Amino acid sequence: MKCPKCHSADLHRSRRRGLKEGWSLRRKQLAPYRCSACGNRFVAAETRAAGGQRPLSIADYLGLNDRARQQCSGPLIIAGLTSLFILLTIMLFLALALGWIDPPSLQRRAL
Ligand SMILES: [Zn+2]
């Protein structure tokens, strides 16, 4: 791959800018690159380093950058969502058990 402006091969991957660009480029398997010689930024087909194509993780879909992605691996996000769900279930159970929410009165109000 070469820079479309100066045809230099001295390129490096550029950061995706914002959620919208990150998501749309990732979907099209494109990535932004920057030419080290002239500083030109352009979008080209994404090249993967040795090891083949990495499957898209949950963090990718959320549009997290590399640093956030390293901190928020897929299992960590799933664990977080699961514990949030469990917490909400416990809260709902307590709310019903302790009478914070009274379903019969809600039904009567609806009628
Ligand atoms: Zn260039």
C-alpha cells in the first residue's frame, strides 16, 4: 500500500475518529492510515498483522479505542452486564417483597 498523494510506502495506522467513523469503517473493513512522509490521512482496506483476521469483539461494536478495548475485553463486558442484570433482578424482587411496588394497585390504576 502506498500514499495516494506522495506514493510513499511509509504509512502507519491512524486512529479512527469518533464512534460513527469507527463503526462505519469497521463494517466496511476499512481503516484510516496516515502517511509518515507527507502527513496525508486516507482510508484504505484494512490490513491485518500476522495472525489473520481478529473477530469483532463487543468492544469493537461499542467503538472503543485500543486502550479502552484492552481494559474492556468481551468477557469483562459480559460479566458487567450479567452482574447489572442480577442486581436489577434482586432490586425488583426486594421491591415486590417489601411492598415498594404493589402490582394489584398498579392493575387497578390501569383499569
Ligand atoms: Zn504521503
